[in-house]
Amino acid sequence: MTMILILGGPKSGKSTTAKALGKKHGITPRHFDDLLPNREWSEVSDLAAAELDEPAPWIKEGVAGARALRKWLKLNPGKVPPFEIKILKETHGELGMGQKIMHKGTHTIIRECMLEVEKRKNANK
């Protein structure tokens, strides 16, 4: 079944990619950014990490996705994520200073997470 987590910084095309994949698979994507209003980042990433354990099918995206994956990995030691992870690196359009900082931080978290995912995959061979 389809389970896809789309990661990337601001203006990287996460929502656009999620919409296209959603149309292809007949799934309404979940936007983690919808969790942001009136919540702290830590709470949002906790909620988003819990959503990564939902049964298929799903497509989830948002800037909070990287932090959600990091928390999911911490909560599931040694387990390889059962979902596909798509990483979008390019940005589309001009980024403001805050967006540039968020982009850099998000990709730092993604790199750390993907190193851990690869380590787990290799340990399970």
C-alpha cells in the first residue's frame, strides 16, 4: 500500500508533489503544516510523528515532516521506516531570511535521519 513522506524545506514543492501523487494514487494528502496554528514546533512534530504510524494508504508532507521523522526514529529504535521517503532539495522562488534558515535546518535534520535510516537498513540485511 502507498505510504509516502515528502520532506523538504520551504518552497521546495512538497505540497505540489503531494497533490500530484495524491491524484495518481487516489489519496488526499495530509499537510503537517495544518497542525501549526496555536501549537509549538515540538508539539507539532510529536503529532506528526504519531501520524507516521497510521495504516496505509497515506501521503504526508510539510516542513514539520523532518522533525516528525527524527522523532519517529527515536521512538522506534532499530526499526526501518515502513514508508517511502521522498526528499525535495531544490527551492522554487526567492526565500526570505527566515525561510533560508529553516531550509538549512530542515536539510540538516533530513541528512541525519537518512544516515540513521541507511544504518538500520544495512543492519537488517
